[in-house]
Amino acid sequence: MARNFIKTLVIATVFVSGVSVSSARAGQNELGEFLAATIFMFAIANALGGDDVVVETQRPNPPAQRPSPNRRVLPKSCIKTFVTQQGSVRTFEKSCLQRQYRYYRRLPESCEQTLWTSKGIRNGYEPSCLRRMGYRARK
């Protein structure tokens, strides 16, 4: 934008100065000299301006960060059945997942459950909730 403005300003200045000089002097070649000066100024303006085309190279978009297929596969050996006052409950035992599943810290907190068994409190993850979140057990 600024380059075009400066180019136009230079051309206008030279044009006005050429007209004032040509009117002060008398001669038959005034029109020819005026046209030659104008063409010369356009040539200079084009040479100064150069190419205003900006070429941007586009880098390919990086692939989307999708979780690896193994990240959503839980070890089947961590599914335990506990007996509670409400009956038998299957759950992914939290301590087992901490030992055998690399991404256990990324499991959804909303699927956590605490069970009160005859052997004490057990923490785990509800299998149906994990399934809805996209996790599955290894076969």
C-alpha cells in the first residue's frame, strides 16, 4: 500500500514539475519532450515498483493428533469382580491399571468408582462408562 502511494506521489511530482518547466519555455518540441518525460517516469516507476506479488509457500497441514490405537485398549487382566452389599460388580481395578496400562492418568474421572467390599475399599473404573468413552478391553 505504501509503495503504491509513494510511486504515485513521485509520478505526480515529476509530472507537475515537467508541466511548469515546459510552460515557462518556448519551443516547438514541447509536446514531444513532455511525452518522452512522461514515458520515462512511468518506466522508472515500474522499475522501482518491481513485482508486488507475494508468493507464500504453503506447508502441508500436519496430521491430526489422534490417539494411537493401543492407547484406548485396556488390559483385560485388570477386569476384576468384587462382591459388595449390592451384589457382584465388575470393574477395571485401578491399581492393576496403574501397573499394566501406560496411559492410566488419562482415563476419564467420570468413570471412576469406589466399591466397599468385605476386604475393604476398592477403586476402579466402570467398564460400561469406559466403553462409552471409546475404550475397550484387549482380547
